[in-house]
Amino acid sequence: WITNDTLAPLCDSATIQLASLEGGAEWTERLAFEVPANASRRIWRGTARDAADRVLLVRSAAFAPNRLLLAAVKDLALARDPGLRVDHVRAGAALRVTLSAERYALAVQLRSEDPELRFSDNHFDLAGGEQCVVTVTRNGGGEVRREAIEATSWNGRA
């Protein structure tokens, strides 16, 4: 289902994927969708059996990534080390942090002891091969030090 709570129609596409927690996909389907203004529409219907080693992913430029875990978190076959990688690039006083994972990284979180840091995003999942770019700024300005930022996930640390 997609809910369009704007005053304009939403026309875009989405990729639905049954992915392995170890990386790779069992299958991938790309579909176009249209949702009128102030409406909700089911854009896909299918089945995915309960599986501790798979996750159903939905990706689109029109909305934030979504996932459906096919087992309870405690039962997921998550790698102890998701191969979480963190790269930092200076962008003026801000810092652009690119996080990537070799295997599924559940509940990736960026945090800092510095209460003045602001993250464009600080809590998300990464499937194997995916990356997320987060911009980190300092409230009131000033340079952001890369040492002040820690990246963790439910199943690993970077």
C-alpha cells in the first residue's frame, strides 16, 4: 500500500525484492504505480513465506525504504558481522557519511556524545550491497569531527 497525503497525484516506480540476509536476491520485481491525491492504493500483492534468512524490500525514489522481516528479530539469521563500512567526506563544515553493508545490517544507527550534531538520518536498515549517505552538521555551525560519530547496527559495529 502507498498513501499519498499530498494534493497532487503520485506517479513513480518501485522495486520489490525478496533478499537474502547474506546478500543477493531471490527475485526482484519493478513496477510503476499511480496514486491519486489524498488517496491510498495497493500497488502489489504477493506471498512471502516465513523465513529467518530473507527480507522483503521495497525501494523507490518517491518514499523512504521499507522492509518486511519474515521472522521475529530474535530468530533472524543475521551475520554477526554485516560488513558495515563507513566513509567520511568533508562538505564544507558538514560531514557526508556514506554507510554500506556487505550483508543485511539491521537497525543501523549513527550517534554521538556531542549534543550539537544533527544527522539527516540516523536509523535505517541496509541490505547487502546497499549504501546510505547521511549529512552531519553542527547546530549553530562549526566543523564536524569524524571521530565524534559512531556507527552501529543490531548485528555489528563499524
